[in-house]
Amino acid sequence: MLELEALSPKQIVTELDKYIIGQKKAKKAVAIALRNRVRRQKLDESLREEVAPKNIIMIGPTGVGKTEIARRLSKLCGAPFVKVEATKYTEVGYVGRDVESMVRDLMNVAVNMVKAEMREQVLKEAETRTEEVILDLLLPLPAFSSSPPNQPQQDQSSPGVIHLPEVLDERSKQTREKFRDMLRKGMLEDKEIDVDVSKKATPIFEIFSGANLEDMGMNLGGAVAGMFGGNKKKRRKMTVKNARETILNEEIDKLIDTDKAADIAKDRAQQMGIIFIDEIDKVAGKENKGGVDVSREGVQRDILPIVEGSQVNTKYGIIDTAHILFIAAGAFHMSKPSDLIPELQGRFPIRVELEALGAEDFERILTQPENALIKQYKELLKTEGVTLEFTDDAVKRLSYLAQEVNSKTENIGARRLHTVMEYLLEDVSFEANELSGQTITITPAYIDEKLGNIIEDQDLSRYIL
């Protein structure tokens, strides 16, 4: 993951080019929107509040890269990012998730990001503490210690900090150091010790999730757990190897300031958060036809105040959505962006149309990206000792056939390559363990032999490809 502040718009596009073929307009629009997040942070505070994010709608058929752009953005930028499906939400009053839950999801992502950063900062100290705890469990304190057996002695002035009793004689210290040396060399990994593990209670009210109860469930669950002693320790016998991770996580939790993490995460979510709303076209439509479509326009009206800027209650506090960047995407086969309610259209001023993919694009998709499909299959079969080779003509032929199937059946874009490749290499993948040491060369003739009849038979290709 790269820091967003260090990325120029051109660098963002270059990073996306590694995984997504074409779609320059969409990449450019997204890169500018992301960079504007950084620029806004450098403005005077009075002007900063006035600069609203320029939300984006990406329009294009399925399989052309809309969702992939979102997925790569989440890995690329260090800003809180969440991808949601518009079809998961229902109008208030119907059974289903309320639209405010997307903001709560974003906040959860932000908190986890901050905690992961804090974890790195305290990891070294936590590892030191973990070593002391394991040594205390391996070498119980003397009977005259105020601490019970098998428990580390805590410094009351600094909770969580472990000190050896000063009364330990020199021989005990030498023994401890010998055990420390053995522990660091991995000689005690299989030795069993008794570890007290925190037994966290399950939030029993989570079943009522929905609307504001989605987060209340967690709080109520914790309150009831506390009333009935749900956070008691449970003693478990485990090897030093397994105990190390358990103890390390508990020590990290002690060192991380949860309230501070929540405050930092809240600021990031509000100022730099990005929400990608996929399948936005599925809630577009001017007429309510009843049945499953009854809440379409209601979902749009519920999304509107969040995109405009509103206060959303989460378990970490109230989040202001005014400066969260929203990127929506949809195929818009059965509807048009103009079918969205006018108020929502106005909140997505930037519209980018993604281009349908042809044979040349498929050829590049098969070979150029860092996660190219041909590279994936080569590496998968290499684990069985099989070398897979594709001639240049074979790649061209495969790309052409994928385009042909898309033109004659449902056009599913680049996803067609997955179905075609899987069927083409079905026999090789099935018999790979028997072909170890061999080189399989894929030629146009091989492709025609495996796929020719299916592609010619349109009825058959509808079912198989």
C-alpha cells in the first residue's frame, strides 16, 4: 500500500495500468479525484470546509474494469476505502441493511487501519513483554512472591510492565537467562504451558442488526457480557509456539490506546474516506413496479443525504459524511443515469463512460497485467511440474474467440476470458499430476480442437461458455 500523499495523478494511473487494460478516462477521473483529497488538506481551514468532493459515476457494461478499478484503489491508497453493493440496501421500513451502514463499514475499516499502524509501532515492546510472560510461565515465581504461581508479577505503578522480584537470587537469574537463550533459539517451542486467555463474549443482540441497532447490538452485547462476567480468563494448555501469538496479541491490545485509534480513524474517515457504490443502476428507475423493486427510489432518497453530507451515528462516535468521496458504478443496461432522481444526479457531477472491450483488449489482458490470466495458469501448473506455453498466434486466436462468444451471447466483457481459459485447459489441469516434467504448448490448432465445436454451436456455447 502506497501513501496517497506521495502519488501524483500520473503515478496513480500508472499503478492502475499494471492491472487494468484501457479505460484511460475512468483512471484519469479517479486519479484527479484522489489527488484533490490531498490538495484539499493543504488549504486554509476556512476554505477547506467549502471544497466539496467531486463524486464520480462510472458507466459501462459488465466486465470492463469498473469493480477492478475499485479493488485496485483500495490496495493502492492509504485512505479508508470500502466497496458496497447498492442492491444490498433497502428503504427504511423494509427488511434489509440501511444505507447508513456503509458509513459504519467505512469507519470500521478506518479503525482497523489505524490499529494495524499502531500495532507496528508497539510490536517490538509487545514482543519483549511476551518473552517475559512466557518465561514466567516456564519458571513459576517463588512461593514467597505475592503473585500466584504461573502468573507474571505486575508493577502496580505501571500496569502491564513485568519485573522480576528483587529477592530472586543469582542462581534463579542465571536459570532464567538460560531459559531465555533456549527460548530465542527455538528449543522450547513444543513445551506445553498453561496460559490464561481472555474469553470474549459474543454480542448476543447482533441478531437485531439493522438501522441504528446495527451498532447498538455490539454495545448491548458488551454490557450484558460485563454484567454476567463475560470477559473472564480461561486457562488453556498449549505449546510455547502457539501461546506466543496469543500472548503477543494480548500484550499489543494492552499497549494500543483504543480511544486514540478511534479519534484518528474518525478524522481519516471524514476527511479522506472513499466509498465505492457498485450496481447503482439496479436502484435506478422512475416507476415502481411492486415486488422486489418497491424500494428502489426509496434507496436513492436514503443515499442522497449521506452523499450530500449528514451525521451518521457509529459505535465510535458521529461521522460527518460531507467530505467523503463517493464513486458509483453501474452497467445501466436497463436504465440510464438520468433515471436516477435529479437530486442524486446532481451529487455525482463527474460521469465517465467505460469502453466495451474487443479482441485486441483481450489479447493485452491475457498477457500484460501483473496478474495476467496466462501468467496465473502457468504458475498454477508449474506447481505440478508442468510447463505451459502459449504461442503468439494462440493468444490472438483465444482473444478472437472470446470476443465472438461475447458478440453471439451475453456480453460479459473480460470475464469471458475466465470461462474460455478454464474450459480450454480443463484436461491439462485434470491430468497435471500425470504430466509432470512435460511442456504443453497451446497453439491455434489446439484451441480449435478444444473450443471449435462449442463456439460454432451457439446453443451449446450459451450453456458452456
